[in-house]
Amino acid sequence: MDTNELIETLAADTRQPTAPLSFVWWGAAGLAIALAAVIFFATLGPRPDVAAAAETPRFLLKFVVTTTLGASAFGLARGLSRPGEDWRAAAPYLAGAAALLAIAAFVELLLLPHGAWSAKLVGMNSMVCLAYIPLIGIGPLAIFLLALRHGAPTRPALAGAAAGLLAGSIAATFYAAHCTDDSPLFVATWYTIAIAGLAVLGAAGASRFARW
């Protein structure tokens, strides 16, 4: 291939239509939620008393925290997938979910007798939580890493960690419908550990597969 042919080939490659990055991310989010739903209903399903639980503030708080985390992580991951994007503007929103959970845990400590703190923190499903949030979230994480590859992240590890938080928040939202441990102390401990594991996995995966 001579120089002219090489130039023509490269020019032809640049003319290949590609989906807008915003469309890719929204599509990835929809696909990730659908996949998480399939895994959740195939393995766990909602708790038997979900209708009664939905009338209690502790149960509902779990969904407020996980969806708040998901919304902020989605904005951060999208921003980090674009070169030159001011992703720092989206980063502070991650503190929203942490602040909600910290306030709820503090109130829980005030309301509960000291002797009950340990039982509420450990709960009855800590190992189930640590197993199933990653299990439900691993597929969505793979989808988000592919979305990162479609972009051009200049900080792939950070972008992958944001993708892991996003995948973890989706998984935790589904898992919360099954989990009978509704205490903010339990959520702050075990949900956080499980989601953090997906963030670490996302950072490692993006560092290897989403570089450009």
C-alpha cells in the first residue's frame, strides 16, 4: 500500500458513522438495568413481605441512597469518557448518597439502644449482600466498560471506578428489594463494601481495556 492509498484508507475510516456518545451511555444504562433485572429475578427475587416493607422509611431509604449514587455516578462516568470534559463538576454529587446514608446512620444510632448497634450492623444477610451485589453488577459493569471504550477516557482508572460505582448502584437497588436488613448501619457497611469492590474491579478493567 503506497502513501496515497494509506491516506485514503484513513480518511474512509474517519467517515464511518459512529453512535453519539450520549446515545451510547443512555443505551448502556438501559441495557445494564435490564440485565441486572434478569439476574436478580433469576437468582433472588423480591422479599416475601416487600409490599409491607415498602411502607417503612428504612426500606425506602435504601432505594433513595442507591438511586442517588447511581445518578451521580452516571454523570461522572459520562464526563470521564470524553476528553476535555469538565468531569470535576460532576464529582461532588457523589457525596449526596454518602451524606444521606451518614445522616440516616447517625439517626439510627440515636434511636437504638447501644446494645443493639452491633446486631443491626452485622444483620442476617451480610455474606449474601457481599455475594449478590457483585454478581448482579458484574454484567452491567462489563456493559459500561464497553461504553468507555466507545469514548476516549484520559483517566481510564478513574472512569472505570465511576463505572463500577454505577454498576454497583444498579445492583444494590435490585438487591435492596430482596434484603431484609433495612438498617442504615447495615447498608452503610455491607452495601458500601460490595459496591466498592465493583469500583475497584472497574478501575482495573478500564485501565487495561479502555485506554486510548
